[in-house]
Amino acid sequence: MTESLVVLESEPIEVGGRRRTRGEVWRRLVRRPRFILSLAVIVVLIAISAFPGLFAGLFGNGDPTVCDLSDSVIGPTSGHPFGFDVQGCDVYANVIYGARASLTVGLLSTAMALVAAIVVGCVSGMYAGWPDSMLARLIDIFLGFPFLLGAVVVLTSFSTRNVLTVSVVLALFGWPTMARLMRAAVRQVRNADYVVAARGLGAGTVHILWRHVLPNTIAPVLAVATLTVGGVMVAEATLTFLGIGLQSPAISWGLQLATAQSKFGTSPHLLIFPALFLSITVLAVVTAGDALRDAFDPRST
């Protein structure tokens, strides 16, 4: 019985009714230059977020809190490639340190939404009857709330808005789409031969979910989650730009864009550089997500 379960646990990922090994998926990914390039960009951005002082020190004073009003809105100069903001703070240092908050919100919010989607989707997909009906209606209710509007309504009730609160609110409205996809994938494989065989050998529901159902359903959800990271980062920047997202003393690209809006006509560098970093980050994440989705799609070549 134990040997039979071990064999069943080695089942490859099933996508679109066809099975594909993880090695095949990885080979499809590494053959895509856009995935390698986007992954390299993401790794560099994560390194910047983890060690901002190391990268900020490459130019200028490397400290976003050291400001001199006599340098207010001065454009790019020698040693300060991004110029100075309204308070005379180095824009380059602020952009580097702002990567941490922006990326943290995107990754943390998506991670929380993904966990909620997996739990709800697995329970709803595996159990028929009232559990499935109740959770399906819960998904529909949250899908009825517009993403940004719902976040605006909830965030306005907070007196203090930091990385954690913004991430939780964005996750609150970001999980239903992934949960619906997870539910559909679980319903597709719950009666597969290897699941029926495991159940016949006496495996419990938790074991079946963890060893057989989840590995064969998580792939498309992970691809969507990767795309969600970029959307969440844009949402955070939008909310912060509107004055509803992160608040000072936090440093984020959204806050820099909000500060730069009134000075764009005379000092475009205040908006161009944080917007450029945000665009590159979102583009890299979305490109990686597209590559993952294509790699798991049996119809793609």
C-alpha cells in the first residue's frame, strides 16, 4: 500500500487534460528569452529591495532622508543622476528605497490572496453540496465589488495606512478570481484515476489534497498570481497617488508620483524616474507571468 502511494505521488502536473512533467515545463521556460530577461530584472529588483543601502550608495549620499532645500527640484547633475525633489532630497536614493515598499505590497498582498484562494478553492472544489454552494456564493459576492473602489472604501476607514494594512486590503479584494480558477481546477481533477486510486488505498482527504490534487492544479493559479503581483503594485501606486494608500514616512514609488504631480510641468524628472522603475517592474512581472502561463498551456508550442 505504501509503495502504491509513493508511485501515485510522483504524478506529473496535469494541464488542460494533458499531463506534463515539471522538467518539461522548466525546459519550455528556459527556451523563452523573455522569461529569462524578466526573471533577471525581478532578481535585481528583489536585491535592491533587500539591500537598498548598497545600491543607493552608488550615487550621491545614498540617504533619502538627507535633504537640503537649496537643492529643491534641481534636475539631474553629476553625482545625482535623478536630481532632487521638492524638499531637496536625492531622487535616486528615494527611488531605490521606494522599491522595498512597492514590491513588498505586491508580493505580500498576492501571497495572502493566493493562500486564501487555495484554501477556498480546494474546499469548494473537493466537497459537493452546501460547502461548495456557500463558498461559491462567497466568491461571487466578492467578485461583485470593483477592485479599486472596494479598496478605496475600506482604506478610508483606516487612520494609519502602512504596508501591512494596504496589503491586507488589496488581498481582501484580490483573492476571488484565483479562488474561482482554483475551484474549477480542483473539480476537474478530483475524480481523476490517480485520485480515485489514492482514495481506494485508504488515503485521507488532506493527504489527497496535498499530494495529488494540489500539485496537479496549482500551476495555472501560480501563473495568474504572478500576473496579479504587477496589478497589485499598480493599484498601490494608484491609491497612494490619490492620497488613500501609503502615508509618510513610508517611501514608495506611489508617494513619489503623488508628490511629483504638481511639479511635472517644470520638473519632469520628479515623475519620470519613479514611474520608469514602476513600469519596468510591472512589465517584468507580467512578462514572467505570461511566460509561465504559456509554459503550462498544452496548446502552446
